[in-house]
Amino acid sequence: MAVGLGPMPTLHPVPGFELGIASAGIKRPGRKDIVVMRCAEGSTVAGVFTTNAFCAAPVILSRKRFLGNVRYLLTNTGNANAGTGEPGLAAAARACAKLAELAGVDENAVLPYSTGVIGEPLPVEKIEAALPAALANLSVDNWADAAAGIMTTDTLPKGASRQFVHDGVTVTVTGISKGAGMIKPNMATMLGYIATDAKVAKGVLQDLLRDASNKSFNRITIDGDTSTNDCCMLIATGQAALPEVTQASGELFAALKQAVLDVSMELAQAIVRDGEGATKFVTVQVNGGANHQECLDVGYAVSHSPLIKTALFASDPNWGRILAAVGRAGVPDLDVSKIDVFLDEVCIASRGGRAASYTEDQGARVMAQEEITIRIELGRGACSETIWTTDLSHEYVKINAEYRT
């Protein structure tokens, strides 16, 4: 339903990074389901990956290969190539080898990515047949088409772009993502690709992506499920006429860090806004924690509660469900008499019970909105964390009940 998610913004081309799209017909004939991305020679690549022990074959290969010289990224939708064992690894490697052969590069320079149904063999022949068309389609202007090409249950493509000027040189950061269900860190069921024409040392780039992901992709949840296929990649092509960023300091690094964070945050929130069956975009803000982990524990207890999520769908200000979730979050020695809970700016609970000023009409008014903030003040310290989530609707159940049909 794409809550507050409008048309695709302008996605600025990134010099040294090209994208090509083709149809392999993996899940249905004619569907554009293959995306090939080409990095300029000398690009540096960073990656963060799912922590699911049953990670997919392409995750295993990409996690190994991104440490070397990367030239191509190959994505297919319609089949996750997860839960496929050794045959799945062989299939992913075969698809990469074919692309490497066609492109004239070493097969280890190709990184594979897959998304779709778990447990089914990867149709390698279909992918191989589509690769020449994808290579012929390569262009720096294909970001929007690629965003559509990596979609699964998404209703809209997702992209974000930023530019800044440093010493008279324009630097670009552009990214796309997919994801709508099976969303929960670490990471979320998502694929994300961000590229910049800045020149960045590999270690600095990896730290930059990890930090940006922890503040964006690792702060979203739809349903509490961590996928087998999550990956987010950050590519620096080095085509901008600026010195290499070799340290996490200085004006150029600061500007690049902010641009990468802005793009990551926009992509992450777009995933939540397009959550499967979502009718509400919900910000859960936890303040006053003694440490960041207890803020996250409270935030996820609220965000994952099916009782709260269904109340959000019904626009029912059943504030007792929020108190119950906070109370079971496992925060040690939690003094409920210090806790205040707000819906937007309406205080619904204070000092362990219903706020004296609260009325049901106030709560109902906030809950009827498409965008809602649940703010929890713990009164224990100075730490804060924010998580973005959705409600849980009939449509979510329908989508996932019919996913393979």
C-alpha cells in the first residue's frame, strides 16, 4: 500500500557504475528479473550481510569475493537460491562464471545476489540466457529500471540520491533497495546497492557502510523475521577528481558520510513504507535508557508485538498493549513509575498508569493517522534509539499465505 511513498526521486548517474536489466522469466514470462551492475576498474567495494545461519548460496559467495577485485554484481529475483545446499553454491558459481566469460573478467570478480522463494533450485540456464541482453543494456542511467528489476513483493521501486560539492567537484551518492516482508535486522530481508564516484580506501568504505547500515537498515522491522538473503553493498568507483579518502576524518569524509547515511536512511524507510500490507508508518522512539541495548530491546518489543501491530491497523488506542510490551522487554530493574508513553505528543501513560490528562478521543485521533510516533521515556539515563515499523493487516497475511501460488 506504500504509506507515504511517492514517485521515484531523481537518481543521479554515478560515473563508473553501470546497470543493465533483462528478462529471464524465472518466476513468470516477460518479467525483468535480471540486473547486472558493472564497476569501473579500481573500484572499492564494501558489504554487509545477513546473520541468518541458513544464509543463501549467493551470500556465501559474495561474502568471500567482495574482499577481492570486484567488477560485476549479478542479481536475480524470483528465486532465493537459499536452502539449496551444495547444488545451490554450484549454481551461483556457474551463473557468475558465465557472466565472467561474457564480460572477459575473472569469475571471482563477479558477485551473485538472489531474492525470491526459498528452497527451490536456481534455474541457471534461464539466467545464462538473459545475460547477453543485460550486458547490452548497461548504462549509467538505468538506476530506476534496476530498482524495478530487483523487486519481489514490493509495490513500488525504491531509490535515493544525493550530491554535494567539494573543492568545486560534484560528488554523487545513489542507491536502490528492495524489501517489503521478512524484515528484521540483522539485516532485513533486503537487497541494497549504493554507489559513489568518490575514491575511498576499502577499510574506510567498509566502516562507513557498517555505520550507515546500523543507523538505517538495521533499525527497521516489518514482521521480526531475518531473511536468508540480505545484502547491502557500497561501491566507490573513484571517478571523481578528488583525493582518495583514506581516513575517517576531514571535510570530504564528513560530507560523504552524511550523503551515504541520508541515502541509506531514505532507502530503509522506503522499505518500511512499502511493507507487505502496511497501512501505517510507525516510528518507535525510546529515550532515557541506561544504555543503547535496552533502548533497542524496548523498541523491538513494541515493534514486534502482534497485539500492538493489529491495534495500529484497527486505529485502536489500546495503550495497555504498549505498556505490556515495554514491561516484558527484559530491561533489568525497570522502574515503571518513571516511564512516560506518548502517541505523537499525546501522553497516554505516566508513572505506571494512565495519564491524568489522557482521553480516548486524543488517542483515537492519533491512531487514525497514516504516520504515528510511539515515544517511550524510560527515565533511566541519556541513551536513545529509534526503530521504524508498520502495522499488521489482513493483506499481510494474504500476501504471505499466497506467496508461492
